[in-house]
Amino acid sequence: MEKSRPTAPVIDDRHHASERALLSLVVPGLGQIAQRRFLVGAAQLGTVVAYAVSAFALGGRQALLLAVAWNVWSAIDAYRHDR
């Protein structure tokens, strides 16, 4: 009788889509980092930080609205990637 080698478990990440979207809503890019999309996650976080810093430095509401919109897009991106 031949011994069978253990196989790695297959992980279905589709049920984590809403969790990763929530992560990205809390911290932009965190959902992408959880998906091991490190460059995309860093870009998402960097963009929101740049918008927020420019909004506070320049006193412009438009940049702050762009930061919020980009944060929502980050969550949508994390959700759609797992679907």
C-alpha cells in the first residue's frame, strides 16, 4: 500500500469579499493587502493620504471629497476582486 502525500487545502476566498471590502473602508488599501495585492494596496493608501494631506494643507473640501470617494472605490475594488 502506497502512502498518500498530504495536499494543501484549497481555500475559497469568495466568501471573504465583504470582509475585505470592510477592511478597505476602515483603512484604504487594507483589503487589497489582505488579498496579497501589495502594490495596489500601497497605492490605494498613498492616494487617500495624499488627498487628505492636501485637503488639510490647502483647506479645500474638494480634495477631502476625493479622498472619501477614493476610499469607497478601494472598498469596491477589494470586493470585486474576490468575486
